Amino acid sequence: MSNGNSHHYGNNIHGDNVNMYGGTGNTGIVKHQSPALPEAIGELVRLLQELRGELAPASAQVVDDSLSAITSDTSAPQERHRALIAVATIAATVGALGQPVADAVNKVLGLLGAQ
């Protein structure tokens, strides 16, 4: 929405809300992510690689398809969230074997502020 030199950008109650009043060369939002997030994602990827060998081929394919959205810095938040939920659901279907993956997904979601 724009009104003269004032601009308001927002997506929803849980997303970013940016107000700009005049100025030039505004390029966007600088986001500072927790250093714990890359570590948590790395641990999740490691656990998914271990679990993958125990999965049915269709479930293993979902894990493979989800990894790029989970690990990419350019993934849209909704895309990353869907991928995390997909792998958590698969982890839940294999019971105790998948519990470490489910825990790792919850940690990543918490660091992303998506819980």
C-alpha cells in the first residue's frame, strides 16, 4: 500500500511488518538469524540421512524433495515450513526410530519462530 512517500508492507499477523517513510535507496529488510539455526538444520539433515535408509521409497522421496527447501537460505518461509512438517510427519510414522528427527524439526521450527 502506498500513500505519497509513506509505504506500508506486511504479509500477515505472523510475518514481517515494514513501515517506510520517505527516503531513497530502500532495499528491504536485513534479517539476523540465530547462529544456532544453521547448526540445527545441519543436525536435522544428518538425522534425515540416517533415517532415510529405513524408509519406504515413497517416504524417502518426500525427504529428498524436502531437503532443498529446508536447507536453502532462499526458501520462502511457507515452503520451508511445509517441508519441515512433511519430514516430521514421516518421522512420526516410524515411531521411536524417527523421534530424533521429530525433535530436530521442532528445534528448527522454534528457532524460526514458527511453533
